Amino acid sequence: MAKVEKLSAPDADKAIAGIEGWIREDEKWMQGSYRFAAFMDAVAFVGEVAAIAEEMNHHPFIAIDYKKVTLRLTSWNAGGLTELDMQSAQRYNEAYHRFRVK
């Protein structure tokens, strides 16, 4: 993966504000949560997240709490949030919306 630059706090805040359902946890982390009708739907969504993460070579922390999936992102090599985190969150939201239409 190419070196990515850490976003300034104002730039990170502005970018996250434009991503539905995502919040900034602190200086280094952002988090998004997704709810599903059934446990197996949540697990299937995590499979889609995993495929996206592998394609992007940028992997989230994933928690499955019954019918809720929580994703947390940061860019370790940049020491905080980067454009790659924002792109990942957008891709996960797109997958969620496609999944919900099925």
C-alpha cells in the first residue's frame, strides 16, 4: 500500500460529516454501525466488508453484536485518519445499501 497522509482534524471532521452513519471517535478513529433484520444478514454483510477490505488492502476492526455490525477505521502507517479511511467507509455504506435492497 502506498503511503497515505494523515488528514488534519478539520479535514477529517468535514469528510466524516459527509459519510452517512459514521462518527469520529477521537483523533485517530472513526466508527460506523449497521443494523440488520437477522443475525445471518449481519454475518453476510461482514463477508462483503471483508472482500472490500482485501481489495483495498485496508482492513477495519469488525464487531458483530447479534444483528448489529460495527466497523472502526484508522490508518496505522499515517498515525490517524486518511482519505483511505473515508473511501473505505463510503464503500462499506454502498455495500450496506446494496445489501438492504436484496
